[in-house]
Amino acid sequence: MKVLRRFVDDPGAVDAIVVVLATWFVLGGYVAAYAYVHQPGLILEGASRAGLTTVTAAWSLLTLYLFVAFARGLRAGRVWNRALPDGQTGSFAASLIFGAAWIFDQAFWSPAFGTNGIGLDSLFTPPHLIELAAAAIIVSGPLRAAARRGETIASPVTLMSTALLLSVLTFATQFVHPLIDPWPAGDYEFRSAAPQWIGENLGMAALLAQTAILAGTGLLLNSGFKLRPGSLTFVFTMNGILVCITKGHFPLLAVPILTGIAADAWVARSGRRPGKPSASLCAVVGGTYAFAYMAEISLLPSGTTWGASLWAGAIIACAMLSWLMGRLLRAGLPAAVVEPYGLSTEEPAPERWTLDPDSTAREQLVRAALDDLGTPEALGRNPLARMPALSKGDSAAVELRALLVDVIGELAASASPRDAESGLLLLDYYVKRVGSHEVIMERLHMTRPTYYRRLHHGFELVASRIDQISVANRVSIAD
């Protein structure tokens, strides 16, 4: 009985069981997709039954398991939203929504609208879209749980959950996937049935869409966790296996494998520098995927119908799009502090710095500047950038960032343990961007109350140091 209870009470065991069942759940979906698209205009009934049966069985077992764990949590006296381990309450709710959408589709929508056919008319029905969204929430439960627990290293369960989430996204976008429809290949069966420009348009759209999705997945993992060697290779390979099931293009599996190897190598190389790669990692993922894909297509006996210019342009375009996405997403990662001190994030930012140590405006300005540390345009608009100690114009944001980084570095090296802890967490969260507050709590071995006290203290210390700089430059900027 103790062993059985462990599979319900231990969060790690719950995550592992959810991942196993979710793997069969997603695998069944891809087998069903194989039945519908492998042979044009023909549904393979045997494969369809096998896929749908696997989906139904995996979903049923997963829902039943989470229901038992949920009921046990309620009996133990926990509130309903804490009855399941972190991350799994959403998965349980999503599994119920998936079941409701499945029943509605089978009982009403498909019979009424005749959407049991082939193509987007079947994939993009409202019930199916709800099922896809619910499936994404279900399979990402262990990933969310690991992030909420503040795990610093991505475990195999977390990586598999990420691979399944990626696979749900690629399932929803299977109509524009280069491993499913290799439009650049000279022997692709549908290329001759369509004008050349249609094949080029669809092939380029597929490369851009899927490299962006892969780059976003790599950025998500690398931003939230420390990755062991081979982590991204594992995630991309598992996704590639599932995708290749759809039309059996397993020779193209080398493309995601090579992409994962290149991404892991870049993460390892960048690990020797402070901070984590973001835009550069995305560019490596996008560029490598497009290069490996076009290279393999060109090495096939039939070769490629794309010219050298389009061949090279596809690689550059994928790298550029992925880099831009990584740049924008990394700069925009949420950095707002979870408030335990009553500072309202809805208040407008103050327009001037004040030397009044009791003013909340000081801490608000410091926090806003640190939030925008990775966004020079926004940092340049902060009132701190107008300090007389800084240059005027575009260089003010650069100088302000350097000043804040220097002040935080001084705090981290302080002889006072309390001040040093405040400096270290500011350094990890705002400068190095190691991860979420929960991740840094775990790294610094702090409880949540202690962490936020040190964070609040760090803002005060940075504000005091700015006061000293203002006074040293004989500037009177008090209210």
C-alpha cells in the first residue's frame, strides 16, 4: 500500500506517470493522423482504429488516475486547487474539457456537419481545436510542475513533457511541416500536380513556421532550466519521430537530430559566459534546421527543385526570423516582482527621482529600471536615465545599465551577508537572467519570505547608492 500511495502522493511519481500516459496519448494522435494523410483521399481504417483507441485508452487512464489523486487530496483536507501536486490541477481540468469536447464532437458536431473527412476541414473544427488546446495543457503538466517547484535542472520527465508539448504544436500545424510535406524534393508526389510557385510558397512557409516553433521551445527550456548535454537533442528527436510517423519520411529524422546537437553545443559553449543565450540560440536552431533540411533534400537521388538563391535564402530567413523572435521574447520575459510589500504595479511610474528615503517612488523607479535592463529603448525612458551624472541622448541607457550592473556587483561582493544575498539575487534575476524567482530561491537556498525581504532590501540598497552618486555630483533632485 505504501508503494501505491507513493504513486499518488509523491509529485515526482505523479509527473512520471502523467508523462508515460501522455506519451501514449500523443502517439495515438499521430497514428490517427497517419491513417488520414498517408495515402491521399483514403482513410486507413486499421490505423485509424488503432490510433483512436490508443488516444481514448490513454486519456481514460490519465483522467482516472488524476481523479483518484484529486479525491485523495480532498480527503486529506487540502483545498480543491491544492488537492493535486503543482501543475496537475490544470492537467486534470484540461482532461475533463478534452473529454467533453470529444463527446460533443462525436455525438453532435461530426454527424451534423459531416467533418469526418480529410484535411483542414476535419483538423480545424471547433471541437478539435478545443481538444488540441486541452491536450497542450495536459502534456505540459510536468513541465509546469517542475517550473513551480523551482527545479534548476531539466529532468528527463521535464524534457519529455516539453517534447510532447512541442509535438502537440506540430500536430496542430502538420499542414505546414517540412518533414511531412517535403516540397523542395524533386520526387515529392504532389509537386508535379501544383504550379512551382505553390510548392515554393508552401515549402518556405513550412520551414519558417516550424523553425520558429522549435526555436521557441529551445528558448523556453533554456530560460527556465539548466540543461544537461543532449537535452535539446532529446526533445527535438522525440518530436521528429512522432512527426515522421505521419507520412513515414524517417530519413528526414536526421534534420531535428542535427539541430538538437547544434543547439546543445551552443548552450554548452555559451555556458562559459555569464547569462544564457537567447536570440543567438534561436538563430542556431533556426539556421541549423533549415541548413540540415535543405542539405539532406539536395543529397537525395532526386535532388531539389529549388535554385541556389532560394536554397540559401531559406536558411538565412529561418535564422533571421528565429533570432528576431528570440530577441523579442527574451527582452520581454516577465520580470515583475511578486509583491509581498503592498507596492501596486498598477500605479503610474513616478516621473522624477527623489532623495526621500521613505518614498515608495524610489523603489518603484529602481525596480522599473531593472525590469528594463535588457531593453535599452525602455531603459532610456526611465527617469533615472535623466540623472545629470549620465550623458544625454542615446548613450544614457547604456551608461545607466552599466551603472546598475556595477552597483549590483558591489552589493554581491559586500562583506555584509544580508547585503551580499540581496546583491546575488539581483545579479541572478536581473543581470544574468538565470530564471524565475522560484528558480533563484532554490539556487540561493532561501525561503519565499526571506527571498522577498532580500529583494526589497536590494532595491533599497541600489536606491541608496544612486543617492550617493547624485550627491557626489552636487545634484539636487529632491521633491
